[in-house]
Amino acid sequence: MQQLSGQDAMFLYGEMDNTPMHIGPVFIYDPSTAPGGLVRFKDVLRTFGERVHRSPVFTRRLAMVPFNLDHPFWVNADDTDIEFHVRHIALPRPGDWRQFCIQIARLHSRALDRARPLWEAYIIEGLDNVEGLPPGSFALFLKIHHAAIDGATGVELMGALHDLEPVAPPIGRGEHRRKAGTSAGNTDIEMLRRVRRIGDMAQVSYVRQKEQLGLGHAVLMAKELVGHEPFAVILSDDVVSAERPCIGQLIDAYQHTHSSVV
């Protein structure tokens, strides 16, 4: 059991019917190098079944605190139903890029079931009329709630689902999931974990943007909190590597110019 941080819980509190708080990477695969040049849906189900233990994102669900007196907790799901979470569909004809985008938009618009682990995967076939794709290609659309994933867990998740070699050695359930990565990858993941912990060290206040009206409007929503004090705008999925921290550079520039800094 692990309690959500204030930053992660914010993605739950800010979710509305017209503002889902999940992210949705799309992967496209060329099956021509698979045995027989074909990847069957049962192969995909088997792959997910063998790998869900590699990342807790796949196997934990929310437990709400009574009367919402505190942030929710992550608890292990008794049994992740792979056939519920992984779905199989095909594009309607003509199966072109426009149809593909419409299908992704429809799938993305629906909220995730909070009674289950907060992810869904869609295998999408029928891409033969999408220009530039090899014949027989299929897509994977992965929906994951932003409360469950950040930069570090995103790296882990991609490593959990994919291998760097065509035939990868099996990883037992008793082994730590990070063994799936390289030592260099683990270093990057640890750095991202440290970045994430910064949010737990800060005092967080928030306001909710009720409509998606752009970043400028989102900043304006915090006017009453900020008042006339200097402030910085940072997006939570930006990672900046520099000898002098990004905020420190902005503060130095502001103190020198006493004007807005980009």
C-alpha cells in the first residue's frame, strides 16, 4: 500500500467528463519479422500476461479514503484481468490516417475505470491504407492515468513491454522489475525519481481550470494565489538538465532585469 503524493492526487481531483487526465501513447508495429510474418492477438495477450508484473502500474488500483479525508492509496489488485484491459479492434473502411485519428480520439475521450488498475490497451488493425506503413502493420494505443505514471514510470513501462533484442531472456516474477533495463537506464530512472520527490518536498496549492482554454488561461487561473509576486511557469513533464538549475537562472535574470523572462 502506498499513498499518492499531492501532485499525483491532483490529476484525480482535476478530472472531469470533458477533461480526462490519462495519457495515451501510440505505437505502430511492423510484424513482417515475426515468425510467419504475423502477430496474433493471442500472442499480444500472452505478452501482456507475462510482463504485467514488471511494472506496478499494471497491477495496482486506487483505494479511496472514507469521506475523501486524505489522498487515495495504491493497493495491489487481487488479479489483473488481462482480457479486460487489452482490447482488440479494427478500423472501419477505408482504414486510412483520418479514420485512425478519429478512432484514437474516441478511445481517448472515455475515462478509465477507477475500480480497476488505471490502464487500458487497444490493439488496432486495419491500417493498410495508412500511407507509409508496411502491409499488415498494427497499432497499440495505451491509456494510462497521469496519477499512475510520470517520466520515471513511463521509462519503466516501455522497458516492461519491449525488449532490445528479438529473443529476450525471461524475467521471473521474483526478480525486481528494473532488471529489465540497462544499468545506464537505471541511472536515468533514479534521476527521474529524485526529480519526482521534489514535489513531495514542496507546499502545493492548486486551482482547477474548468475548460481547456490554453496555457495562458491556465496561468491566469492562479492570479488570486500569486497576486503581484514574481512567479515562474513550469510544465510538470519538462525535464531540464543544466549546471545551474532552470529556476535559478530565471531568478537571476529577473533580479537583473526586473522584467519578464522567457
